[in-house]
Amino acid sequence: MELFYTANSPYARKVRVFLREAGLAPRVTETLAVTRTEESPLLAHGPTGRVPALLLSDGALILEAALICRFLEEEYGPTGVSLAAPEVRRGDLVLEGMATTLMDSLSIRAREFLYRRPDERSARALAYETARGTRCYAALAATLTVPPAADAPLSLGQITAAAALATADQALLAEPWRTAQPGLATWYDQVATRPSLADTLYPGWPTPSPAQSPAQSKDSAPA
């Protein structure tokens, strides 16, 4: 199996962290892809050109981070990442959905800055997503109060939260979440030292100046 990813995609990073937490990294080849161009090799395997994308041996292409993670767990059996107890599992699904919403909000704002000139950006959309992000930070802070044990794999909800918060730390977005939610920052800083996170660091988006045109790099935005 082959996983296509871009270096700054939080969705792809979720899968890459999952592979390491679940002990499945040796079973999947990870390939850095170029997206947002008609020359992308991804288009040879499907019409979307999106990452993350998991290419199977029969040519089938699975999209969406959550679906890829769940497929791999079904393919290789329980990994410890998906929690067994139903009541705990429900809570982790809530966490995963909340963290995915934050990831979506951050990605929308990043695309505005990377691909639109200042006079093209939607102030209304940016304000709405900023407010939504603020609510998500508060909800995550209320949930993630205890750092996970170092000798246990992260859950999918925790993996998603860590990938989202790493995105929020990028200079392009200048999110003040650490000041507003210091407890959440402490949780993330401890989780970020895990090998699965350290091995999949974002290189970082460029930070356009106020007058700069949209970014030229085709694979710099979250896919």
C-alpha cells in the first residue's frame, strides 16, 4: 500500500501519525505528492487529486483521513488506537469530530491567505472561521486535561487534536490559542514530543506579506 501526502496537510499528517502510533508504518510506503496542478501524479489514480490518499494493491484509492485510518485497522486488526470500551469510544468520536472541525477551520483560513490577494479575501468568512476556531479551542481545552500515557498509543481523537493544534501553531495563521488556552497548550506540548509527531513535523507554510500575491507553491496549502 502507498500513502500519498503533502508535507503541510494536517489531514495527511493525521494518517502518518496514526501509522506510527498503530505500529503500521512499515506496512505502508509514504510518498510525498504534488497537488493542485493538472500534472499531479495523483490524477493517474483518481479524479480528485487530494491527499491523504491510500493506494491499494488492486489500484483502488481510499480518500479521507478518518476512512483511511479505519480501513487500516480493519485490514490489520485492532491496533490499540481505537478505544475498546463503548462509552470511552463515544467520547473519542466526539473529540475526533471536534478536532476535525478545527482542522477544517484552520485550513479554510490558510487557503484564504495562501491563494487570495488581500483584496480578494473574504473578511466575513475569516471572521466566522476565527470565531468557530475559538469555540473549538475552548471545547478541546475542556476535554484534553490530562496528557496521555507515554507507553500507550494515542487515540484517533487525540491524534486529530494534535495535528490540528500543530497547524494552529504555524506563523501564517498567527493564532493566539496558546495564550487563551494555556492548559491545552501544555497538553499539546507534551504530546508533540512523541516520536510519531516528531517524525512528521510540518515544514511550515510561507508567510505572505500584506501585498503579496497568492503563494506560488502548488502543494503548500492543506489538501
